[in-house]
Amino acid sequence: MNTIVQKSMVPVEDIINAARRLKGIVQHTPFMPSLNLSEQYQANIHLKREDLQVVRSYKIRGAYNKIASLPRKAMANGVVCASAGNHAQGVAYACQRLGIRGYIYMPNPTPKQKVKQVKMFGKDSVEIILVGDTFDDACAEALKFSEQQKAPFIPPFDDKKVVEGQGTVGYEILLDSHEPIDYLFLPIGGGGLSAGVGSYFKQISPATKIIGIEPQGAPAMKTSLEQGELVTLPAINKFVDGAAVQRVGELTYTICREVLDEVALVPEGQVCDTILKLYNEEAIVVEPAGALSVGVLEQYREEIKGKNVVCIVSGGNNDITRMEEIKEQALLFRGLKHYFIIQFPQRAGALKEFVADVMGPNDDITHFEYTKKTSREKGPALVGIELQFPEDFDPLLKRMQERGIAYELLNDKFEFFNFLI
């Protein structure tokens, strides 16, 4: 990907105008040094804290800039959007501030906490319509409503005014930074943030290496850039919900292929591990997408040593009810949690022998399900074992093999974990 300024980039003056439009509406979020991460990676690392934004994500920037740019006459019948997350909150808040009627379409399974947040930010200015089982269902109804009622549809990322608004994150970073930035890490969902910030940096700070990050289970931008055309992924892992899309935008793809130097992928388990580390070590609460830019640093440890690095923490709307799943996936990623189907002899004392002869001194059984089967020599048990150190895993397997214990490791069976967690 070249670094020559191309005409498809958003002009600098348009992003600056968006920043003026957003003044007094959005927070000029902190540009904070991270002493802990800087020491860990031997680099000068700053965090752009969009998790501290007024709606706890950068999405308000694009939503407000788009709506505020529309003629009042065009919004006589209100505006409409479809979203189950941060975009809905941004549109709701923009409608409340501008005194515009907003219609927010969300799928029926949307958690009540998210619906409540949208209502809180939109107050009496918004109407929430729960419809369908998926985002696509809700979006189809939103587009139908938009056409019937002549109410402008506010897209989440694939729109020039939305991209300009997201680009103001880059404008603020370069205002606040007192030294040249060598590396900029930012998350990619539909591509609005990376297209806007990337456009600004490539024109004002062209020496900065811009690296976009996607979740490993949803590499829509990386796949499109590698194939040289816009690609729709047949299926994705939706865990990193703020950045997991099957298809990025046409506009954002066109811009990103010019402004991004690389796209890296972060496993979902590492995202979870990063969420816990940021909470425990930095007292920062991030959503999965907000952890991508920090989670990727390990892949660039040698490259960023001694460099000035910026990570955009894109949002902090993390549902506390997900924390058990996040902890579980983090343990699996670190090699500290393992699930087995173990065939136990159906006799008294079999489990006791397993604990005494197979389990290590620091191993802990955290999950056990077993039902006795009559007229069988052996019965299957679902066993979850937590280790103190990853290197304890191979000795555990060796002891099971030496004692002739039949087992099946389940860690890679994702359908099983959707059932269990």
C-alpha cells in the first residue's frame, strides 16, 4: 500500500471543519501516556481514550457530523438508523442535541442494557423499534422505513460525512502530540475510523506507519485488501461485536487501501486477555473492539521498541454480564484452561484415583459433569481443568496417557463453548 496522497482521501480541511462542527458536542478525549505499556514494550506509548467519549465511543463523531450536515428540510420526518451498539447511541445523542426525531431500529435479541443506553442518550427525541432476529433484519426494516417516510438513513461507516467525523480523532491526536508519531494502531470494523484518521495522518504526518487491526474471526478489510477487491465474508465470529463485519464499506475500502500500511489480526482470546489486563493494570474498562489496538502490540514488540506509539482505544461499552465469558476465553488463550471428555471406569474410587494419580499439585478441577451409565464399563465425564502455568499441560497429558485414560480435548470445538459458557 503506497503512502502517496490520493484524491480518494478525505481532504484535511473537511476533517477540520468537522472538528469545528463537533466542538462543544463531543469530548476532546484524553491523549494519555501509558507508563505500564511503555515499560512493558520499551516504547513511548500513548492511548487515545475514546472510551471516555460522551457516549463511550468515537461513533458520536461520525453520527453527529452526518446529521448536522443535512439540511433541516431533509430531516422534517426525522432520521433513521439500524444498530445494536455504539452507532445507535451516537445517533440517539446527536438527535437529542439537535432536536431531531430519530428512529433507531435494533434486532429483538439486543440486550436490554444496550436498549436502555440508547434511550438514555436519546431521551424523548428517539423511538426504538425492536424488529427481527438479526442486524440484517433490523437494517432491512430501517431502510424500508427510510424510503417510505422520506427520513434520511444514517449509515454507520460508509459515508463521507461519517468518515470526516471519525477523522477528528486523528486531528485531536496530532494537536496533542508533542513529538512525531512513528506508529498508529487503530481498530477496523466497517472502516470509518481507519479511513478518516488514516486520511488525516497521511496528509499531515505521512511518516507515521498506520496499522489497522481486525479480530481474527472477522478479517473483512484484510481479505479485501489482499484480494484487491471488496469481499463479503461468508461467516464471521461476532464476539468482537464492535469490529466484526462481513463486509466493509465501498468508500472506506477505497480510502483504506491507500492509507493503511498494514492490517493485523488479533485472536479473540487475546482480545479477552487484553480486556482483563487493561482493567487490572490500567483501571480502564474497554469493550472488545476497544482492546484491539493494545492487544496487537505483542506482534510488534521488536518493531516498536524505542518508538513513539499511539493506540486508539475506541470504546468502553462493555456489558458486565459478558465478563465470565471474557475471563474464560482469556484463560483458554493463555493455555491455563482445558476441557476434556474423559472416559472414567464406572466403579467407586475412579475419580479419586484420577485426582491423586493424574492431577498435578497446582491443577484444579473447575467443571465436572457425569451421569452414570448402566451396563457399561466406562462412562464419559466433561471435565474442566485450570492450570497454574501453561507448561503444566503436557505433563498432565503424559500422565493420562501413561495410565491408559481415554480422553478427548475440546478446546478447539467452538460450538461446544457456545453451549457451555
